[in-house]
Amino acid sequence: MDQNPVLLEMRDITKRFPGVKALDHAQLTIRKGEVHAIVGENGAGKSTLMKLLLGLYAPDEGTIIWKGQTVRFRSPHDAISNGISMIHQETSLMPTTSVSENIWVGRENKFTHFGILNVRERDRAAQEVLDSLGIAISPKTLIKNQSVAQNQLVEVARAVSYNSDLIIMDEPTSALAEADIQLLYKIIRDLTAKGVSIIFISHKLEEVLTISDRVTAMRDGRYIATAEAKNCTQDDLIKWIVGRDMDAMFPKEEAEIGDVILQVKNLSTLNKMVRDVSFQLRKGEILGFAGLVGAGRTETMRALFGIDPLETGEVILDGRKIKIKSPKQAIHYGFSMVTEDRLRLGIFSKLQVKQNMSIVYLRDITGPGGTVDRKEEERNCLEMRDKLSIKVSSLKQPISGLSGGNQQKAIIARWLLAKPRILILDEPTRGIDVGAKAEIHHQISLLAKQGMAIIMISSELQEVMGMSDRIMVMREGRIVGEFLRDEADSEQIMKKAFGS
């Protein structure tokens, strides 16, 4: 790989914002046909470096050399025209339009003759792109009718359709099942075999070492190191990123496992995504749910929380059968749920951090006549800010201005303010840097130690194994395996998940 010609050099890049030096003489070198991972915490400067490359910002200092020429792109369109495209972590697709429309947006003139768009030709071209990548999605399907994982693959198809020399992939596997991840890996290898270079940004260190040829680590806007992936370990990467050892990633506190608080018996949903699911949950226990995307884990929790209607089954809380037909009823019974899709189902992006945190428990601080005790609201939100180490300049700041990790912690704060007895966490650290992950893991562990019963879904097997007291494995809507913490084995869990 070192013999391949250099495609991109970013030398001594510095970028300042009011009161902040986002990049401090950062550097990056990308070779033709390589997968080059960039790792670092949120705030390390990865996104800012990419925005400078794409022309969204201009550097205050430093040089960008593209194909041997010093350049300064003025816009993402300028970058795309010069052979650089990007797949974003949070999809930028238009929900009410088709897959085909999203792939070719801005390039409709390719299929326009005498001012008339040939929709059939456009859809056929989209199908060719999807087929060439092995993505089994219809170009006519509306984005809003697809899963997060399917839409992520559409983002991949769109980026590849530009025939770029360099594709930036920002957390491309965060919403993908194992089968889709393997498909993406194949796509990446096929692209690099043709000489395309990939910048791969990920917080999943195991996959960084699996897919990349070289890795660059950043911290606090500075360049830390670049190394051959084959010569690195996860411990090496973590030390470069945050200066912590691997053991600090899953700070599991010893918690006393109490009596059974929740029994779920023979749960099935009308949409057939959940089939005859039964399990128990105890006080102080972290019950992990493993499985591939689409296995029914999220759907089980949606049904338990009253979002999706049940066909059959019983929910027994403290030995008493209850019926939950809405999230409002679930909250009344002491359930809280952090959803997997932070942007679509979690945050209220136009509201303040404080409003996002207090929106569920406002009834608890509302007096006669509907008057909210604003001092109590402020006091409780400040307490949660400090407890969860939420980095925010002001509680009145729009939540959209926070990093993904801090948004997630604000959502967790929202549900903790509701004082739940049972906390459901669906992908609680998806797309979050390793430092924020460790903080969230620590808080989850403390909550269990205080007696809270916790259900945690995660597509990261290390996270499930590192945090759970018991692990339930799901496949095709059913529970197909159960493992105690001490006997959990990654190979056996994955065999159950795949059905092998």
C-alpha cells in the first residue's frame, strides 16, 4: 500500500471558530486504492477536517493537495465535481421521494430530453447502480417506507454513482445488520480494487482494524498518529484516542440482582415481527438483547412500550398482569425507553436542551391550573447535566447544536427524570465516540447498582457482553438463546443469531 501514489495530502490544517481551535496543525495523507480510517472522540476534529476538504469551511492555515495540485474547494458540489463524495452518518435523504430520486438528485438532466424527465430511464439507471453493488432495494420505493439500514445503503449507492476517486464514509455501519456490514465491506473492497480510495470514519474499533489498510488517530483537533492497521490493536487505538485502556470501556459495577420485576409471556405482535417472546427481568439487572438488525429486538420493546399493538401475550409487572396500549400507559407503569433513531425518534431538534430533557416529566412539576414550576425544572435539568457530564454551553442552547454523544445523554436524562423502574435502551451508544460511550456505560452500570431494571439492545456484541448480566439472542422475531454473563461466548452468540 505504501507503494501506491498519494491521492490527497492535508498539511498543517488549522481552523478556528470563536473561542475554539477546532483543528491545530492537523494532517492526513490518503493513497490511491486504500481504506484509510480516521478515529477519535467527538470533538477530535474529524468532521471539521472533512468539512474543510469538502469546501464547507475554509482553513485558516494549511494546504490541501489533491492529485498533486494545491486546491481549495468552494462547496461540496465543487468537491464532487473534482472526484470526492461523502456518505453521512445521519442520512440526508428526502423521505417523501423514491430511492431513484435520491440517488440522482441534482443530476436529473442526465435523464431529461427536451425538458421532459424520463422517469423510466432514471429508475433503470438507479437499478443498475444498486445491482452492481448487490443492494436488494427497489428504486421506486419511498425513503420513508424503508428502514434506517436500507436508507444507509441508498446513501452508499448515491456516493458510488458519482464515480468518485475518493469516498468519505462517516459511520457507515452504525445502522447496519451483520449481513449488510459484510455487503458494505465487499463494496469497499471492490471499489479499492478499482483504485478508489476510502476514508472510513468509525467509532467501532474492531471494524476499523478489520476493513482499513491504515489508521489515523486524532485528539483535540490534533494529529496523534498514523499506522498500518495490521500492526495495531484496539488497545493501541484507545490509548491514542483517549489515553485510556480497553478495560475502562465497560466499567461494570457489581450490582445486587433482586426479585423478578417484569415477566413477558408469549408476546406476539400483529405485524408478525415478534413471535412468542418470553423473558424475565430482575431488579438491578442489565438484560442484553443481541441479534441481527431485523431480528425483532426493537419491535419487542416497541410492543412492550405500547407503540406496536399486540396479537397475543401477557405482561406481568410485580406479579400483576397489566395491559399497555400506549407509551403514556407505559410511562405510568414506570417504563422509560431510549429509542434507536436519535434524530427521527429521539430529539426535538428545534427545542432547547432543557425542553428536550424535561418534556416527559413536566406533569410531575405542574401545579393546579397547569402552572409549571420552572425553578424546579431548571434545578433538575442542571442536576442531570452534571450527573451525566453533558457538555453544553447553556440549557437554553438548541439540542441540534450538541454532539451526538451529548444529544444521547440528554435523551437519557429525559427518561431518568421520569424516575423509571424499568429502563429500555435501544442502541444507547450508536454513533458515539469511545469516550462518551464509557461515560454512558458507567451511568448505566450505576443505575443498575441502584436497583433499576435495565433492558439494553445493541448491535455491538462487545457492548452487550461487556455490560449485560444476561443475554437474550433473537432471530426472526423469536428468542433463540440465553446466556449468563460468565458463560457468554461471542462465537456461540453469533451462531444463534445467524441460525447456524
